[in-house]
Amino acid sequence: MEKGESLKTGYNTKEKALGGEVRGMLNQISSHRLYSLLSSFIREIMNATEPDLLLDALMRIFQRFVDCEHIVVLDKDLNVKKIKGGNVEIDEELNKMVRWVASSHSPMSLPKQEMFVHIFPLVKAGKTLGVLLAWSREEIVVETSELLRTFAFLSAVVLENLELYSSLQRQHMVLEATKNYMQRILDSFPQHIAVFDQDSRIVFANKGYSLSSFGEDVVSRIIQLVQKTFLTGSRQTLEVEEGANFYSIVAEPVEYEGQPQVLLVITDVTNTKEVERLKAIDQLKTEFVANISHELKTPLAAIKAYAETILTSFEMFDQQTLNEFVQIIYKESQHLESILEGLLDFSKLEQKMLILEKATFDLTGLVRETMRSVEELAKSKQVKLELLTKEPVLIRADQRRIRQVITNLLSNGIKYSKEDSQEKYVRVKIERKDDRVLIEVSDNGIGIPKEYHEKVFERFFRVGTVMDHRVEGTGLGLTIAKQIVELHGGRIWLESEPGVGTTVFVELPVGGER
Amino acid sequence: MKLEEIIAKVEELPTPDPIVQKIIAVASDPNASAKDLADVIKLDPSLSVRVLRLVNSAYYGLPRKIAQLSEAVMILGFKTVRNLALSVFTYSSLMRRKRSTIDHTALWKHFIGVAVASELMAQLVGYPNKEELFVAGLLHDIGKVTLEFVSPEMFAAVAKLTKTLKISFFEAEKKLNLPNHALISMKTIERWGLPELVSQACGGHHTPESFSESLYSDVISMIHVSDFFVNTINYGESYSYGGFVLSPYALNLLGLKPRMLTNYLKKLKEKLMTADEFLKIEQEAVS
């Protein structure tokens, strides 16, 4: 048998024509052809960016070596993945052979109905990634078989890498989607959330933080807090106020890929603060109601008791006793009236319904008169009242209201005197300064701690509620005084030291004199 | 005795069966077809029968029976059929020496064990040309047969030494200042006209490190590791009674991890169970 006759490569006919003597030359041409095919294959698999393209390249190289009518690529589960050259049937026998090839990793040429099915496994390190089937009328010689097998192996290596790459890409997409999902969740938080790296650069921020517009001052305090958190490695908190808003800031150390970072959460606590304030007012109101009830009840009880006594035993009392009783009833009702008036004033002031009735009068005289009206109270507490200004000071104001202010200041001075002290006094000084008048009411009483200097002017507030329950009063006096003074365009403030005494300053414009 | 002297004696060995030589030649011819190979094998009817028996053995586990040699060549491949013919030939030449002092059946079992293990190793490490591994595994210790043929006394001395000192055949040869059997294997195979890959793989199977420059260093390492495992599971008899060394160089070269080897060993035991047909080639031939 002639060796040439058995050749089934594409050079089959050529060789027959040229005869046996050119065999050496043929091998040379063949290897030349092989190298160019190899180069093409390498180029193609290099360019294959996805498994599909790679399989296309592999199918093309098979077609160049063997004249195939159909090529089918099966995946690792032996399902058809790619078909070239029309559909073909994979019958039971072929299916069994394919399975054998897949498990034994050995290629096979199966003679089948005048044709050959060349079956090549796509194997990578013991793992079958797929199987290639090529239907051809040609038999394959040793060299071609070895080469195609090598190509199939090479393709499997690249195929696995591409599949890994694709799965990596899919994972990356899932990761990206997860990241967006988390971002959306974090964006929906009312808090401003950000993560800082060691150079105080923002590496993550939610919508709340990105859209926030803090002032320079707040930003620098945030940066300081972040740096402090890096230094101490422990959780830091801070409260800042900007405009009408309050923010609570929490900075916490976190770690990302071995690098320390700081998680910052800023919460707007303005509403919480407002609620706290309202709660405090509510508390004050409750106390006020309790207070005022007590204040109203005391004179009422006296009036009721004396009136009852008179009614039941009228004949038994002499004229003098009766007179005394009625005097008490009268005095107590006056007290009651003044309390009610105070309440009324307060409510008018609250609703901005108080109208000043201005007239020109002598302030010194008014103070002198007022002193006289509280003389009895002063005597009962052994407090000496002193008016240091003698000359008249004219002022245009609502006389009745100013008297109310002076009365309140004087009675406060008397009420908050030191019980066991000698030489207790309340002194008033009136001074004209340009177009303003300054009234100073000073005492050597118990004094007011510094933190309450502003608060005593707030409605319902009584230092007494905190410090001393022995002193009576509605707690509205200074509030009303302040509002009256401010209604006149003046100011009221105080200087005080606990245990030394208090000086209240009232500054009023001289008003419409000119 | 020097290697050259032994080789000189090897030259005197009967040349392999002309049909086997032709089979090797055809299987190595890049332009050979299935029919070419089948036609050569058919020249020896007894060989044909035995080859077909192996083709249809449990070791290959083909889904259907193969009746034609040319079909067998197409389905199992040129190299595999060549390997089967070589197996039959090697077996026959081993068994022909009835008056030998060594247990040929046990040695043959070792040959087949390493052949199967090497082919499986190729699959494990992803080496496509696994049929060459089979034949290299099959013939790696053929040097021992050569040594015994050339000088049964020397062989007996080595075998005694390895048994008493519990050292490997290779170490015993060194102690007796004999050329090692791997090199004798290589020289023997070169005469058979098998690819260089096969002769080198056999020549270096005890010293893979010293073949690091070889084109076939990976194949040499595969044979080395396979030989080690077949020895440790006591499949057959290699006339080595201890001193088996697994070369770290070979493991590194092949990128083999302990877990892979455990898995490999399990698969190897399963695979060897299917290789029984290879152990009783002669019986079939007699019938």
C-alpha cells in the first residue's frame, strides 16, 4: 500500500498528483502551514474577550484543518452551546461516546454513516469544560489529531480564564448593584453620614451629607472632631448650634481594608431641642398654676374665715373687734385684687393687648409714694427702705404701669431679704442720663446665682421654685416688669451675687418731653 | 560493571519484534492513518486479538464493544493502540524468560501500575499527551529487566541489598557502584525507536532534579511521582524495599498540593481496579 494514499489532509490530492518522492517537501509545507495556523489561532484567542468568541475561533481553526460539515460545541453539562453548519442529531450512541470522551479526556474519531465524528474534550487540569464535535467526511491523521487536541486543551485553558473573568465581571456588577442599593438606603436616612480617611478626605457621603451646607465654623469643628477620633481611636461626640438649628455629631472609628477611617453621623436635633423647651415651659406652667392657686387661696381663706365669724357671731363682737375684722377682709380682698390684676396684665401683655396711657410725672415722687405703700411689708421683715434721690425727675410714661414695676422691684427686694441679717435695706437711686433715666434698686438680700440672671425675667420662672419655697409670689412679677419696661422702649437687667445682694437696673427713655 | 559494558550487552539483546518496531514507527508517523496502524497490527493475529481484548477492557470502559482494529485506532487513538501493542510485546518478552530468578508477574504488575498512575497523573496536572505518559510509566523500570538479562548475579545482589538494608533499588545500585537502572531503561528504550520523551522520562525517574534542564523535565517528574505512589500502595513488585523518596523538586514543578495528591491516590486505586485485564495478557493469548 502506498503511504500517500492513506493521507487524508487537504493535501491529499496534491500528494497523489506529485507522487511519493515529494513527501519530505510536503512535510515542510505542512509544518509551514501549521505555524501560520498556530499564529492565527494565537491571535484569535488573544482577541477573544468572551467565551463565545473563543469558541468561534476554535471552530474556525478546526474547519481549516478538517473539512467539517457541522461543528457543535457542548458545554460542561454536555448541552449544545454552539452550532456551525446546520443542526445535527446527537443519537444515543454518539451521546455515550461524548460522555466517554468527557470523562476520559481522550479525543476520539467515531466512524458514523459514511462520516466521522471527531470528538475533542475541552479539558483544563482534570476538569471538562466542554466537548467539541466535528462531522467530517475526512479521517484524521496522527499529526492533525495531536494538533487539534492541543488546540482543544489550549482553548480550554483560555476558556476557563474567560469564564472566570465573566463571573468576576458578574460579581463586580452584583457588588456595584449592592453598593448602589446600600447608597440608596443610606441616602434615605435623615442623618448626614460621611466617612473620612486619615487625611480628613471624604471617602463616602450619603445624600444628606453631600447636600448639607454647614458654615465654615461647623465644618472646621467637624474636621477637628474627626482628627480627634483618629488620635484617640475612640468614639467622640459633639453638639453644635448653627442658626436656629442644633446638631448632634457622633464620630466613630471604623476600619476598611486595614486602613483606619472615621464614620461621622450628624443628626439635626433642633426639633428635639424645641420639644425639650416646650416641655420645660409646660413644667413651669404646671408649677405656676399650683403657685397661683396657693396665692389666691391664702387671702380667700382669710376673707372667708373672717366673714363667717362675723356672720355667725355678729352680736358677740364689740365695735372695735368688728372693725378690725372688716379691715382684714378689706386688706385681703385688695391683695386678691392685686394678684388678679397681675394675672390680667400678664395675659394682656402676652396677647400684646396692653395699651400704655402716657403722661408726664415726677418719677422720684412716684417712687416715694410706692415706698410708702410697701412700708408695712418692709416693717414686717425689718427692711429699711431708702430713697437716695431727692430731686424730682420728670418722665413721660404710663404712671400706673411704672408704679407696678417699682412695686414689684421693691417687694422683691423686701421678700428676698436675708432672714437673720441685721441692717437689711432696699435702696433706690434715680439718675438722668441725657434722654434716658436709670433707676437702680439695690438690696443686700440673698442674691441670685449667675445662671439665673437672665431666667428670672422669663415667664413663670422663680428662683424660689428652685431655691426657696418660703417666699410667696406668682413668679410673674419680673416678667411683667420686663415687658412693661420694654413696651416703654427701655431695658431691664440685674447684677447680683448670692449672699451679698442684688441690684436691678431699669433704663427708660425720658419720652415725649420735648 | 560500567554502563557502557551493560549497554554493549544490551546491543546483543534480541531486537524487538519487527512488527512492534513497525507499530512504533507508524504511530510516530505524522501522516499515518488509522488503517495504516491497524494493518501493521493485523500482521500478527495473536497480537491483534490481545490488543482488541485490552481495547474492550474495563480500563477504557468504552460504551460499546469494538470489533475492528481500525475502529479501535480511531476511537482510542493511535498512541493508545500503540501502547497496547507495546504492552503485549513487553509482557511477552518478560514472560518468555521462564528460568529467571525474579517474579516477572509481580514486576509486570508494577509496570502496569506505574503506567496507569502516570496516565492519571497527566490528567491531574493537565498534560494533554497522556498516552506517552502511559508508555513511559510502563517502561520506566525496563532497565531492571535488562540488568537481569545481562547479569542475573548482579540483579540478585542488588535485590538482596535493598531487602536487607531496606533501601531502594536505586540506592542499592549506588552502593554496589552499578549504573542505575533508570539509565539502562533509557538506553534500552532508545533502541526501540520510541520518542525521546519516553526514553528521557524513564532515564530520569529517580533523579528528576538532575534533569531540570531537560525538555521533558515535567514528564520525568510525573513518572517519578507516579512511581512513588505505586510503590507506597504495594501494587506489584519493584524490588525496592524501602527508601522511597518523593522529590520536592518534582512536586513544585508540577504544582502538586497535598490535597490534590490525596484525591489522586483515591482515584488511582479506583483506576487500578479496572486494569486487571493488563495483568493476564498471556492467558488470553494462550487460548
